[in-house]
Amino acid sequence: RCILCQACTRECPSAVPVHKIILAARFMLVRKHPSRIRRTIFREIWTQPELLKLAAGLIRCSQGLGLVKIGLACGLLPSGFSLPGRLPRRPALDSLPEITPAAGKATTRAGYFLGCSTNYLYPEIAVSTVSVLSQLGCEVVLPQTLKCCGLPQLENGELEAVAPMALDNLAAFQRLGVNTVFSDCASCTATLKELQAQQLFDGIEVLDLSGLLLDLLDNYNSGMKELNRVATYHDPCHLAGAQGITLNPRQLLRRSGVEFREMKDAGNCCGGGGTFAIFHYDLSMKILSKKITSIKETGADIVATFCPTCIMQLRHGLAKHKLAIEVVHPVQLLAQS
């Protein structure tokens, strides 16, 4: 039931990598008590982009026919299946080119690691990311053959599936001559950096998207408009905890033309934890309720975060509490301004 937020690793005075011990233990458990269903999902489907796309299409069709709603009502599906909401008709990769040139003179070139959550759940985030970076003078390279970063497999003990995907992703970027990579997803970025430490994603610099955007904004002279919105910010565990990045996202929000208000315990986990909320829904909701209270107390009408999984979790919680507060990725606010 560890959510892998890495808080204990961060707080341990002896620098014990607690989350890595948990991951190792899960790997041992999977080998001793294998689950055919989990193996099929995380090793045979999630590692193959074509099968993952097919699975997303089947889920979307099932939602349209009302089968998912019936399955949830009858208890045939776990409650966590209600989290994603209705899947969009097309994933982001279907509408974005492999190379998007800079709108003006190109000042930088970077590879876009498009994660599974953004691709299949929030393609509008990917569109905003590419659009904003292009406007700011960045040529964006998005390989069409990308596979998952490997975090779902790590979380669920399928460690052996991670290295082949990492090497395939590395080859996809190298084929296009990419030296730097970013992601809109904090979990993907943290995982890529972890893979680098294991020498599985070598030779490419992994950038923090908020830092990249701030650097590009320093040279942007076309002006920005005020949004007249009040926003607060939720720190994703894999950005604040795993990478120690907390200041850049807040600076980015302030430059996006919103009034920023800090929430209480902004760094506390929202309870999403990747696939954690699917398998431990009730515990996840208890963690989430504290976060919803903190958001409500700010009086903000927007909550922003750099993690698509957190976006899914927060939207679900705010809807359950009947709060009309919008949840967005910071790059979407930047696109509006």
C-alpha cells in the first residue's frame, strides 16, 4: 500500500532510498506470486504502443455503450475505473507532427517525451505544450514511436519490462538527433532521470519543462495578457519530492497572468500515485480529501499541477465534492495568456 511519493526517502536522515526498497520488494513479490492479469496489462499490453492504443479504444467504446458504468454499478469493475472519465476520441499522437518548427527564429531544439496519460487522457495538454514552445522559439521533436517511460511497470513489480522500453525510447530520440528531452509529466521526467542513473537513457539531457519555459519567456517580447483568474498550485510528488523542483512552477504561474495563492500543504500527496488509485481506491480518496480541503480554503477558481495523473485525481475529487474549480496544467494557462 505504499504510494511511492518518496517522502520517506526525502526525510530519512541516513539517506536510505526507501522507495527503491519498496520497488525491489514488489519485484520479488511478483516473481513469487505472479498475477496473469497484471502481467498481461503491464508487460504485454502497456509495453506495446499499438496494443495500448487498441485497449484505449476499447475502453472508449465501452464507455460510449454504457458498459463501464454498468460494470461500476454492479461491482464488476473496481471503483478506480471511474477516475479517468470519458476518454477523448483521438490520442495526442494522432494530431501532432513528428517535428514542429519554431514560429519564428529557432533558439533551441528539444525532444518531447509524451507520456501515456497525456497522450490518451489529455491530448489538449500536448497540443498546448507544442504550441507554446513553438511560439517561444523552440523546435519540438516528438517521435511517433515512443513507448511508456516504464513507471507503471516499476510500480507493479514488472521490472524486467522497463529496460527494453527505455532503450527503444533512447533510440527514437537519437534517430532524430535530439540532445535534450522534456516532458509535461513530472512522473515521466523523474523516471527518465532514474533510468539515466541506471545507464538506460544515457547521452540525453532531461529538462524540467517549467524551467525550459521560464528560460524561453525571458526572450519573449510579444507581450502577454492578464487572465483575471485566481490559481493555486499542487506539487506533484515526482516533481517536488523526487526532483526537488518547487519554485519554477510557481514563477511560471505568476508570469502566466493569474493571481497566485499558495495552498496549505501544497507538497502533500493527492493520493493518485499512478495506478495506486485504481487498486486502492478507498485509501486514495481519504488522502485526496485532505488535498481538496486545502484547495477549497484558497478561494482559487483554478488549481494547476505538472502531473496528468494528479490532474485526473484532483478533477475526480473536486467533482465528488461538487466544487466548480478547474484543474489544468500550467502550460494551458500559458497558452491562454
